[in-house]
Amino acid sequence: METKTKVLGHPIHPVLVTLPVGLFIAAVICDILYLITKNTFFPVVSYYNIIIGIIGGLLGAIFGFRDWLAMPHDTRARRIGAMHGIGNVTLVVLFLVSWLLRMLNANFIPSAVALVFSFVGIALGLVTAWLGGEMVYRLGVASDTGANLNAPSSLSRQPAMGMASGGMRGMPSGVPVTGEEMREENREMHEEDDENPESR
């Protein structure tokens, strides 16, 4: 299913979510480093990473929700998308609570409760990230129709399926994951040639 919300030919949602994901991970790493070193520099970095991540997460959620609304009803993609979205909103709320609990502390040093909220949030993020990958790589959400290894640049505004539908022998219509698909195509092609020597 090809998304309609794009910039420079690529979906907006996966581009935006890389920011909060990176910031939340960095915040948790800083929390762990603070627990180890007691250096008050790390809680300050974590504090600002979290608030910027929250803003980026909410912005990404807007475009993700718009893509979800375009999914056909009664499909596994729509059900997985709902779990992915609800999980990510919950994640943002968990980090928001963690951020609020740090706000009035000197050097934004997190309490044990604040740490629990951020650690649970990042654990939930692992689940929602897998769900997002399931939608893209397994269910084809946000993938261009006819995506293939020789598709023209997204900036060309040409359909991805142009090369695949142009009669190129041995070119699969979808994107091979491991290369095994291409080897299978070549094997079938050679078998056809062996069965029909007059076609050489």
C-alpha cells in the first residue's frame, strides 16, 4: 500500500520517527551513565532529549495516523497499525511522565520512579518498532507499488513499477529480501531454455 503523504518521494512518517527514537534511546543511555558515574551532566542531556523526543513523536504520530486512516478496513495491516500507533502514543506518555517528574529537581536528576517510566517506555518502543517493521516489510505498508531493485529514483516522479513492467526478463515485481528470489528466477529461466532449445 503506497502512502500519499510524501516529501521528495518518500513517506513522511518513517522519516520523522527516527528523531524521537534516537532521542529516547540517548536519554535512557544518559540515565544509565548517570547511575554509573553520578555525573550531573547526563541528567541534563536526558531531560532535553526527552522533551524534544516528545515533540518529534507527536509530530510523527500525526502523519502516521493519516496513513493509518487510508488503510483498508478488515485487514491485518490496519490491526497491526492500530497496535503500533496506540503503543507509540503510550510510549510518549510514559516519557512525558518521566520528564515531568524530573522538571523540578536540581540538574533534572531523575527519581527512581522517573527512571522506571523511561525504561518501560523504551522497552515498549522495541515492541512498537517491530510492529512498524512488520507493516513495512511483511505487509507492504508505505512501499511503492512495484518496488524493485532497478526502480527509478523517487525524485524522478516515475512509477517504481516502470522498470519491472517493461518486460525485463528475470526481474521480480517485488523487492528481493535476500537475493534468493533472483536466483530462483534465474533457475526457472534456464530450465525454460533447456526445455525449449529452439528459443535460443
